[in-house]
Amino acid sequence: MPFHPDQLLLYAVTDRSWLEGKSLATAVEEALKGGVTFLQLREKDLPKEEFLKLALEIKGVCKRYNVPFVINDDVDIALKSGADGVHVGQDDMAALKAREILGKDAIIGVSVHNLKEAEKAFSDGADYLGVGAVFSTSTKKDAENVPFDTLKEICQKTGLPVVAIGGINSGNIEKLKGSGIKGVAVVSAIFASKDIEGASSQLLGLAKEL
């Protein structure tokens, strides 16, 4: 799927730990119905075979809604599942190498925390940056917060579209106004909600006001 920065507006990162028995495919579909514009499948502990099966299932859901679908960290699963791309962190495969494997049309995102990392991601050919944690987050307890000024600097100086991530919810999203981000990436604000579709719809409306 061709990448456009507008697709980053409401970027959902999956987390099955919140779902209380609901299937991830069902939860993802509810999120997409609510207006999620980009989806990342994040699985840290699944065996490869199960991860691939899940990736294929979620890809099918995203395809029905014409929403870009990327895999967190695992370039091999991204390749085998036919995902639209991959999102890598600082300790994962470099964007340059991921691009070699997945090809010129793949969507490559990189997590960064400062301008130096952002500039390297740009030179490595990333399509977008994930910058965070912008607020304290339960998803990554060891993540250091990125100051607003750093977020703004990355947006201004790299030339790449930026999605902010980390502890973002309906109560604090407005604090990101004026930063220059293209969108927000959320985990628990969507997948921990009892009303995933409603939460997604609310966050989409708020993201449009940034």
C-alpha cells in the first residue's frame, strides 16, 4: 500500500493483554470501525508460527478497511505475512537493512528519542518516525520521556512525518498541539477500553484538532 503521512493520524499499536478474552481480530476491527488510520501488530512473546498466523489474520482485517498494516520489530514476519512494512526500534534491525529485505515500496518506521537518532533514521531511508515516550506509559515502564521541545525539534528538522507515542490518551492529547506531529500512536487508550470503537472515534476527533 502506498504510504502517505496523513495515514499516521490515529496509529494503533496492538496489545492483547487488555482484551479479556476478546480476539485480537475482533478488537482490531472495532478500532478500524472507530477510525484508526494505521495499525501496528506488536507481539513480543508469541512463537513464530503463531505470530505469522496472527499477522495474516490481522492483515486481512486491515485490508478490508484499506488501512496500512506494519509489524513491530520482526522483519521476517513482515516479509512472510506480506505486511505493508515494519516498525523498528533502536535495538532492532536498522531501517537500511529492513529496506533491503522488504523492498522500496515497504513502509519503514523507526522509534527515536532524540534528533541524532532521527537524523540517522532519515539517512537510512525511514518513511516516518515514532517519537516517545511523550508521556509516562505503562506499556514501556523503562521508557524515558521525550521533552516537548525535543519532539518539536525532530518534527522541524528531519523532514520526516512524526507520530508521537507513549501514554497518550483523550485527557492529555491536546498537550501535543503545536508540536508539528502528523499523528498519535496509542495502545491502552484504545485496546484497554471497554468500547474500542467509541474510544477510537473520540481519539480520531481529538487528533484532527492537533
